[in-house]
Amino acid sequence: DVKVTQSSRYLVKRTGEKVFLECVQDMDHENMFWYRQDPGLGLRLIYFSYDVKMKEKGDIPEGYSVSREKKERFSLILESASTNQTSMYLCASQYRGNQPQHFGDGTRLSIL
Amino acid sequence: DQQVKQNSPSLSVQEGRISILNCDYTNSMFDYFLWYKKYPAEGPTFLISISSIKDKNEDGRFTVFLNKSAKHLSLHIVPSQPGDSAVYFCAAPDQAGTALIFGKGTTLSVSS
């Protein structure tokens, strides 16, 4: 089974802080993704990566950046956290395009 | 503009009956669709998919039907069980075939 592990289940940070969310997958998948889930809005794509050091913006990249230095690890960075970034963050990995994505359990991030 | 739409935010069904979850899409170029199930505080889990060359795909109690002319797909769960209570997301890969475009989800409640 594919395992996607997100470093924290719950996180509380203050406005203006730099926040790092980490994600690791164990299946040598090419593609990795960061989404946020908000009530009534479904899952929205923030960034994705199709290879080491490669990244593409999703639908809502503003206020975020990402890093993929190793194939198995994809990090989401909130450069200066704001209260509107309080959300559930979900990481996913995918063997290749047009295949199912496999999700981690999510990080519930609260920005105070 | 939403390319994948789930117009019913919620659905309530009695145990043993059929649950039908609906999804509409606007982009006729979509050729692969997925359904995910999500419990609270967990990541989405891949449930079932269908390619546009088929009009039906079945896996145990779950069947997905695709009507390309109507740009509509549906997920049937028969018989419904209380453990099926979750949020169900319909999704389709973007034109690059990489990122998924999700609907906003339908919350299914199955009562015993």
C-alpha cells in the first residue's frame, strides 16, 4: 500500500510566522501535490511537483511556496502566515498522470 | 468556473437502501473520472474510477455510471451501510493529466 505521511496532524501558529508542512511518500512516485480543503469549497490545488526541484502553481498559490529536494519529500511553506490560511492541508502523491492520487491524513493548521 | 460540479451538498439514506451521488462536468475533453471518500480528520481515499471508453465500472457495492452525452456521472452504493457515511468527491484530471479537479463534495449520511 502507498503510504503518504504528513509530519503533523494539528498545528497552531501565529500570524507572520514562517510555517513548514512536510510530506513524505514511500512509493517512488513521480508526482506530488498540496491541496487545502475548506468547508463548501472542496479541495483546491496549491502547488504540485512532477520531479525533483520542479514545481507548478495550482489554483491558489498566493502566499505559499514549495520545495522538492528529494523525490520522496515535498514541503509546503507559508512565507508569512495569515489567518485566512487556517485550513486543512492535504498532501498527495501519484505514480504518474491519469492515475489515482494517494493522500496523507492531512494537517489541520490554525493561524492565530 | 467550476469544471466539476456536485450540486447536492448532502444526502441522507437508510441502511440497506441505495445511495446515488451525482456529478456533472463541463469539459468534454475529460476522459477519466475518479471518486474519493473522505472521513473527518482523514485524507481522501480513492474509491473507484472510470475511463470515458466505458459507461459503467463496478467494484463490490460501488458502481460508477458515465453518461458522456449528458456530461454526467453517478456513484451508486448498494446496499448502503452506516460506515459509508462520509464526504464523497468526484474528480477529473486536468488537461495535462496530472492535477485533479475536484467537485465540492457531497456528505452522505447513512442511518441504521
